[in-house]
Amino acid sequence: MTGSERAAWIAWSALAEPMDALAGALLTAVGPVDALGWLKEVDRQPTRGEAALLEIIGPELDNRLLSRIVAASARWCQRLPRAEPAEHARRATALGARVLTPADHGWPSAVGALGAAAPHALYVLGSGDPAALLDRGVAIVGSRSSTSYGDHVAAELASGLAERGRAVVSGGAYGIDAAAHCGALAAGGATMAVMAGGVDRWYPVGTSALRDDVMRHGCVVSEVPPGWAPHRSRFLSRNRLIACAAGTVVVEAAHRSGALSTARHALALARPVGAVPGAVTSAASAGAHALVRGAEAVLITSAADIEELVGPLHPDEEEVEGGGGPEFGSAQERAAYDGIAARGSSLEQISCEAALSVREARRALAALSSAGLVVLDGGTYRRRS
């Protein structure tokens, strides 16, 4: 990758808010360098926006989408003075952080599943490798207002995963997040905290004692530059990054909980989701119970259950039965792949066609999605051409 490409990715991490769909569409269509060059031209000559973009991209882009991108350029242009890549790289270096961009060595392939919603850069504070931590990590999320039961279970699950060589991914918040990070660290494991603000804006401040331990045994990650505040909308968007882990487990979540947002993102990415049961009278577990009742999550009671949910840490540990072929990790993956109709199928249709339980089918499809063989689009699984 050229230096100009790297600089352009860093600039876009400051120009566009996380999950800006129009920025994602623009960058997917023309790449970061041409997109940045076009934006600077629009800033100089606002009336040239549509014509200049057509010169770059040609007539293939849908006219309505083109018009929306041109209209969105106003919000990106006003940030151009704050988007100097050299300055953001300098601030990161001063903090002891490093910057990763999509074409850098070490960019986590797991976030590629987000498509146009993938981050433009990652600012990483700590010794851990985000790619490895996401690939082998499990997200443990839940209520900030957790009970002692929830904290205990989250810590036990995280500790058990760490003993199995798994990393734990969470958001550094009060309650379940903090318990999960602490459980992994207590067992000598690695953990990754994904921030809503810059890596130097650990939030909430009340859990900042965790930061140094997380940095020593993993890393703190953010998709926005250092110094940027943890706005409410950024908490919601960062949940999709947490959901890029190999699996997500919800411990204590009320009906309206940010943890459920993470679970929904994981399901959309075809990642397996688990939920820990609580007392039927506990409002803190109502959201987790709803996930299980809706067959969106598997009931989890131990780290062993999680390991079964996400599959073996090393693919060669799973027996490949006859006819699997080199592209499949198991007979269930082949059966699920074969069960997808030419125009796509729902999870339930694949489960029935492949003679798998819904749980088995979801796990197989998650593995196929991670391998790039299957894509999930609006609840329909399709073979990737």
C-alpha cells in the first residue's frame, strides 16, 4: 500500500462518523484516495460535486445514491480541517498507540464482514494483535447495572475461555464488561476493549484502573482518532466491532440494552450468539431470555458451552468427515452449504434441508461466513460467487 492510501484511510476515519453508510458506499466505489481527492475538489467548488464524481466513477452508480453522496459531502467537507492524517498519526504515536488501516499488515480480516460499514482505521493502544484477538476471541457483553450473580458468571466464563486459549472482547464499561475483562486477566488471558471514543478517552472513568492491565495483556481499540469524545451514537456503532469476534455471549441484558445491539450485529454477521439464563423474575435477564426464546441465541451455562458454540480454536481439531473437501471444516458445514438454494435460503430452510438443528446450522453458517463462502443479506443466506 502506498503512503497516500494509508493517509487517505486515516483522513476518512476523521471525516466520516462510524457506520456512515454513504461514506462506506463512496469508499467502496472509488477507494479512499480518489474519494478524498473528490471531497477536496467539492470543498473548493461545491457546484462540481456530481460532475466530478461521475468523472471518477462513471455512469454505473445509481443516480439516487450519487445524489445522496453529493449531499452528504457537506458534512464531510466541514471536517476537512480536522482530518489531517499526519496530525492524527502524530497524536497516536505520542500516546504510544499505533494506527492500522484496511490494507496494512495486521488489519483484522474479521471486520471485513461488515462490508461498507467496516471502520476506515483502527487506533490500537497496547501490545495485543487486534486481528488475532478478534479471530480467536469471544465477546462477553451485558448490563452496566449488573447483579452480583451476573458479575460472577461473566468473570467465570471469561476465566474459563482464557484457560482454553481464547481472548475476551468487550467494551470496558461498568458491570458485565468489567467483570469479563477482569475474569480473563485473572486467568492470565488476553482481552480487548473496544472504545466509543478515542483510545485516550477510556470510558467510564470509574473502570480506568482496568486500562493498564488490558493494554499489557491485550489492547484498547477505537475507530475514531485520539481525543474524540465517546458520544452516545458512537457507543451504538462500536457494538458492531465487538460483534466481529468469533462469537458473542450476552450475560444479563434487559429488554432495552446495548448488549442486545451487539447480539443483533453478531446475528447479522452470521456469528453464533449465546445467552446466560437468569432468574425468571429478574428484569436484568429479560433480554437474554428473549434471545433464547426466539431461537436467536443458544443457552450458555459454562465456558465449555461457549467452546461448543463457536467451535474449536484450531480448525484441524474438528473431525472432517467423508466428502468434506478442502474448503469445508466439517460435514455440517458442507451440509449447510449444500442446503442453500440457488436464490438463497433462510436459517430455518437451511436447517430443514440439511437435516441440522437450528443451532448446528447457525454454527456451520457462521464458519462458512468467516471463510468467505456464504453471505447473509437481509435474513437470507446466499453462496458467495
